[in-house]
Amino acid sequence: MEARGKGEESVERVEYTARNIRDLMPALLDRPVSEIGDAEIFAFRNARAREGRRIIETVKVGDKTERRERRGPAKPSTINRDLRTLRAALKKVRPDYRCPGGAFFREDETRVRWLRPEEEILVLEPMPSPFREIAKLAALTLMRQGEIRTLRREYVHLEQGVILLPQAKAGARPVIMSDAARKIVCAQLEAHGSEWVFPGPRTVGPTAASRSERCSAASRAVQDSRTSISTTSDTTARRWRSTAALRLRS
């Protein structure tokens, strides 16, 4: 995945699915790909639903605290993501194989609510930098999180108001910046001399904030806003891209 230029989140998703297969169905890893079929797909799905997900809790015992593990139910969307990852891997090797659609669980789409413009301000402004700037840029340009995180100075053309991405998901493409987006990028470039628009605090490469750090930053911002706004655990730049796309369609 890394060799194909996929983003950090995609790589993490593949590693997560691989761990689940290793823990639940280790024999599947030794089986030839040509022998993996519908029965194995359903067996993996049922095992994921049965075992659920691992939850680590900190429990106070007397004067000490202990970390304890328990199992909780896995959400249908989580299991479906594993199935989609497995389907993509099989399709890469066996283009003729069709993963059974009945293996996927029905997902609850009602839990996702897009933020209204006034709510965006309440959530975005309290976020620490660079999460705030990354989220704003995602909402303004529809760029993917990986594209923003690895954005290089040489890709940015402020005078023309455009970002030229040499390697996006569907190939090279230009990204037109609004005045607000240009202001964010300009401020980033003027704040440092790095080749990256969003450099890492302790590395010479781009910012390497993990998915959990991005989620925590968004969750803290929601709590600090002291409103009734709620977010899901998968708050990422993709949420802001989706919010912006929905606004453009309306």
C-alpha cells in the first residue's frame, strides 16, 4: 500500500484487518488465495461479529490503577471495512472473484450528522494547530487527509491560486484554492522554511499525527465548545471533505 502511494489511514486499515485475520483465522493466512471463497468470507465475518472488539479500560483498584481488557460488540461498519479491505486484496490477485454482497452487514446511517456552518466554527477554532488548519483546508478544498499531510511547498502556486498534486488517488490533478484556503496555506509557508506545508514537530518529514491523535483533537474541541454537537470516533479530514461536498451539492 505504501509503495502504491496510499495514505497513512489506508495503510493502517490494511494492518488492522491483517491483525484481525491473524487473531481470528490464522489458518487463512497459509491458504492459497485461489482456495479462498465465499465460505471463508462468511466465516471471517461471523468470527468478527462473535469476538467483537477489544476495549482497554483503566480501572482504579485501591490506590493503584490497572489497565484491563474486555470485549465489546463490533459495529457493523467496522466489520464491513474489514470485509472491503479483504475484498480489495482478493480482487487484486483474482480479478474474476466476486465477493458475496450478502456478507456485508446493514449499517446505521442515521448516526452521522453534518455540521452546520455555525457549528463548524465552534468545533474548528478550539482545535490545536496543525489539526485546525488541516481540517479547514480539507473543508475548503476537498483534499484528502493524506494529500494535505504530505503536501510539499513545490506543489503550491499561490499567485495562480492552485495546488498541483502529482499523485492523487485518481492520478495527478489540480486543486483550486479559494481566498480562505490560500490564506491558510500562505500562513503555513511563511511560518517555517520546511519543504512540507505541514512539517512534523520533531522530524524532517511531514506531520505524522496518527489517526487516534486526530480523533482526540477533534473530540476535545467538541467538548471545549460546550455545545450539544456530537461526533463519531472516526472524525478525520474525510468528515470535513464530506461536509464541504454536501454543502456544494445543496
